[in-house]
Amino acid sequence: MLDVALAAGVSRTTASYVLNRVDVAIPQETRDHVLSIAQQMGYRTNRLAKQLAKQRSAMIGLMVRQMADPFFGSLADCLNVSAKSFDYQPLFEIGCPDEEEGQRAIDHLLGWRVDGVILYIEQIQKLPQLALHLAGVPAVFIGPNDPGEVPQDCVYIDLYAGACEAANYLLSLGHTRFVYLGWRGANARFQAVADMLAERGMAPPPVILDSEVRETVCSLSRRSDGPTAIICVNDMVALAALRGIRDAGKRAPQDLSVVSCDENWVAEYMDPALSSVTIPQARLAQESVHLLHQRISGDTSAPYRVAVTPTLTIRESAAPPRKT
């Protein structure tokens, strides 16, 4: 910086203000001159030294489960944009923080002295254990389930509300015979569908595991007493279902309606375009980074619990059931 100041014929303080974009009263002509000299000399601001002087790295660690999956790839992109909007440099790791490999990835992030971390986690019951592992580093957990009363900052996707909207949409079209494609377990989406049907005196829908989808849907599509509506856990499963319907010589939505509970970018390009529950990933990322920024800045209030609610995007894959 001193070399730039000498070459530009200004004080070191003036050069520092210009190169660090400090908002002080310096004529624009002087600013342009200093920046021009700096560019000619190949000067680059030492961001690390600048932040170490403040006892911060201006870096935050971000962990998602994988990048190949469209959901996580898009989420990573949104997190990257949100981090930079707060002037943080994002450092990414791939893995599940509740597994051994994920623990090593967290240690790697902490080794870079990140100011805080945002971790995507599905096994909510392991949050307290992870919080201990982070040893006081500001952390925000994001994931697909309501974390309940765990004493950590969480931004979660209200999958239950999204699936309720999908089920109610099909019910409003007049469907009464359903199949659910996905997995039962403790999945909030299946529970939402079962609850919506129960409110109308209907039994929970049969469950088809995703590994069996195409062949089973093909078989069901040929039955006169088969389902008229299929609810899928996500778009990839819905794609297999649509292929199964086509394999049977049937069409969606004329013969069967299909709705997904978890949209990615392929939904609008399917044939037919898929009605799917849209998770607002940009808001998920913005809320997470904003909350982490508050903690890094010294907020010591009680843990935050922020719900991000999906909405159904209606396209072409569902219609009233065919009358027989």
C-alpha cells in the first residue's frame, strides 16, 4: 500500500481509504488516480490481513449434503449469493454433519477460523451433539424438519405445510383414490397427506418405495380400481411415475394426476409440466445467513426458530379424475 501511495503522490492514509473503499471526503479524481496506479502496479488488497486486524476472518463455513442433487446444488448457489451480500467469503464442504465424515469436514472448516457455520442436517435429534462439537462457534442449522425445542438457531423447511397444500389441491379436484410415492418413516410429507385424507374420513394412502416406482405405477395404471392421483415425495420420483404411466399406455393428467412435494428446476420441463411444491431456497439461504450474521455481530438472545413455508406451483400434471 505504501508503494501505491508513493507512486500516486498521496499519503498512505489517503491510499488506504481509497483502496479499502472507505466513505470519506476524497475527490473522485484522486480516487480514480489512486485506483489506476494500484491497477498498474498489480496491487491486491490483503483481505486476510485486514480481517485479522479485526479478529475476524470474514469467512463462513457452509455444508450441504451433496452438490449433484438439484436441490442441494441450487441451495448452495443461494447460500453463496447470500453470504457475499453480507461481505462474507463462503467456504463449502460436502457431507452430512451428523456422520463421521461430516465431523471431519466441520473440523476442516473450523481450521480456517471461519466466523461461523451454516450446516444442513436432517437428523434433528443430533443437534445438541453437533453444537458441542462446534465449541462456541456461531452456528445456524438448516433442514427439512421442525427442530422442536432444541436450544440452537434453526431455519427449517415446513415440509408438512407444503405437502398439505399438495394433498388439498388434489382433493379439491375431486380425487379420492391416492397413492404416495416415497417413504413412510417419520417423513413429514407422508404424515401431512395422511392427515389431510383423515380429515375427510379416508385411510392413509398406500406407500410405494422409490426404488419400485416405475414398474409399480405402470401396473397400477392398468387397473380399473387403481389410484386416480399420485403424490410424490420429490420431482425425481414424479419423473419415474410419469414414465410408469406412459409405459402402461396411459396419460397424465387425463388418466392419472401427479403432484410432487419437492420441486427442482426440471418440473416445468417435464411432459406434462409438473405441479410441484416449491421450496423458497433463496429465502432459506437469506434467513440463515442473516441469522448467522446477527450471532457473529454479538447477538446473545434466545435461540431463533425460523420456518420457511413452501407453496404449490400449479402446472399441467393434475386434473379432475376421469368419470367412469
